[in-house]
Amino acid sequence: MSRRDFWRILYEIVKKGVSILVTTAYLDEAERCDRIGLMDQGKVLVTGPPHDIKQLMQGKILTIKSLDARKINKLLQEELTGVNGTVFGDTVHIVCQQIQKTQDKALELIQAAGLGLDEIKEAQPSLEDVFNSMMSKGKGPDDPLDVPPMEPDFQSADSSGKP
């Protein structure tokens, strides 16, 4: 069964009023859920609707589409200060505060290095961008998130308070 078919079945079950708990490492799948919790090493970092969690992103996302995405990411990580980058297939996602300034400098560096690019533009953050920003906290002056770890907002079935 394909993932698409699996999600189609889940949507049909939800339409019937059934609540579903899904765990996934695929944050693009988590975006389909009504409420999510992001975890790292067994600790809940944040919970809420995907749209609300995306609003926690304090930086902006500059995307650079290129067959040279990995080389571009390495170049920009070495040459630009205060930015964090992640490669998603053929696209680099750069977290920065000033899109135009970062875009101009990135273009200059990419052209000087003789690397090709297909597209460069600002994009809306994905859950993957938010999670990566949370994980890279403390790696530079442009750190995008300052969200304290949150406790889960559900109660244990055990009334003694023990998990």
C-alpha cells in the first residue's frame, strides 16, 4: 500500500469521527494532522496545530534550487555568517533574518564559485524548517527559534501521576 493510499484511508476514518494518533518521522506527513508534537530524544519540544508551530519560526526561509545544492550549502555555510542551511533534495533552505541581503550575497558567492542555480526565492517555512531550526539553536547569531521545551498537554491514564 502506498503512503498516499494510507493517508486516504486515515482521512476516511477521521470523517467518521474517529480520533487517530499517528507517529511519523516524515514532517511533511505531520503537516496533514490537526495537532502535532515535535520531539527530540524522547522530549516534547512543542505541541499544537501545524500552522501555529510554523509561526514560531523567527527567521525567514530563502530557498535555492540547484543540481549543485550540496555544494551551494557547503559554500554558504562557510562564507555567510549568521545563517543556517539544510539541503532538501535539490533545494537548499537557508534560515536568515534579511532575505534580500542574504539572497544578494548568496548569488554573488554562487556565481563566483561557478555553480549553477535554477531558482532562488523566499518561501514559507515548513515543519521541517522549524524542527531543524530548533535543533540548530546555538549555532550562530541568527538562531531562528527560542522556544522553551514544553510538557505534553495530555494526562496519564494512571492517576498516581506515574507514566
